[in-house]
Amino acid sequence: MSSLIDALAPGAAGTMTLDEFARWTVAVLAPHGFEPGNALALIGVCRDELMFGIESAVSAQWGAAFDISSLAGMVFLGASGMAAAAHHAPGLDGRRRYVIVVMPHIGVAVDGSVGFVLRDGQHHESTACGALVGLQQELATGSRRDEIDHDDLEMSLLRRDVVADVGSGEAPDLVTLTDLVRRLASEEMARLADGLVRDADADVAMFSGVVVHHHDEDRVHVVDAWVALRDDAVRRVLSR
Ligand SMILES: [Zn+2]
């Protein structure tokens, strides 16, 4: 699959509209026994209202989703949150199925500036993802704070996890940081989902990517997609 930097171009090859992505998740999972009505979607995206579009597109296909979202698209629901989701999936045919979507986001302005987007009803572009633009600027200044701030809980958890991964080396640019957060969020979700496959006899599908906001449309760049069935718990790659 192409890199995120390539996926930032308008209409970039390999990217999908939100509806195309949502319909593809249904089509690619059908051979594995998933269908709308027998699976619960778990959506982890940034809290930004710009992400309502992807949440709506996925819910239009799979039904109301369990929300695992945190700032920037990080996954902080932990074992208790996961335990709640584990009891919500349909299971009439004796199998519980989960469709997990983990998607941070990034804006591309009309002039091609990365990290900015023009929102409806505004005259000037604003940052997207605002949390990651802020964190990238912080890291670029050499800051490496990792304490938990109870007045800024999600941001400090995001910062702590990123700092632990980046270390004291070079500060990532925004595109690299966005993909790093996608990977961290997906790894955490996969870790929690492993418990579902092992302990709750579940079939789990994962779609890990980035939503790219252009001024006229959103597109999905899928980086990693797989399904793990309880029978073998091997990750089978889902490709287009
Ligand atoms: Zn955001």
C-alpha cells in the first residue's frame, strides 16, 4: 500500500471516499462470515467533529458503533471499556464479531499546506489534527514531557505514549507523527482485541488507516486491514 505522504494528494490512487471505504469493509468481510446485523463496529477516531463523516459512513453499513475514540484517535478505553464492548456484540449464531476501525486524521489546505483544513462556516483554515499539530510543534522544540496532567488527561496520555516511542531522537514531522499515532492506536486496539479472540470466542476485523480532509471531500487511506477468526486466531490480510 502507498505511503501516507502519497495519499495526501487530492483523489490519490489507492484512497477511497468514506462511503467507498465503508462499503468495502462489508464486501471484504462477507467471505469471513461478517455481515451487517451480526457484528458490532468499534470506532476509534479523533474527537474532532470533522470525523462525524467517517463515523456516519461506517454506522450506515454496520449499525450504531461502540465508541472507542479519544483525542487524536488514540485508544484509551482499556480493559474495562473493552469488557463493555465484549458484552454488546450480536451472537445469535453462536459467534461474536467485531469490526474495528482506527483512524487518526490530517487536513490538507487548498494551497496544499499539510495540517490545515477550511471548516464549513469559517473564513480561515484551522489545524487538523489540532492535537497532533500542537504535539508536533512541542516535539520540534525539543520538549519531551511525559507526566500525566489531570487537567489535560487525553493530551498528556497521547504525549506520554508518543514520547515513549519517539525517544530523544529527531522530532517527527506531522505526516510521520500522524502515522505513528495510527500505529500506536492500532497496536493498543489489537492488544485489547486479542483478548476477545482468545477469551470471548470472537472474530475480529481491524481496519487501520488515516482520514485525509480536503476542502471538498474526505478520503480514507487504509494502511493495514486484517481479520482474525477464533478458530485459528491467525491474522488474514484483507486487501482490495
Ligand atoms: Zn484531531
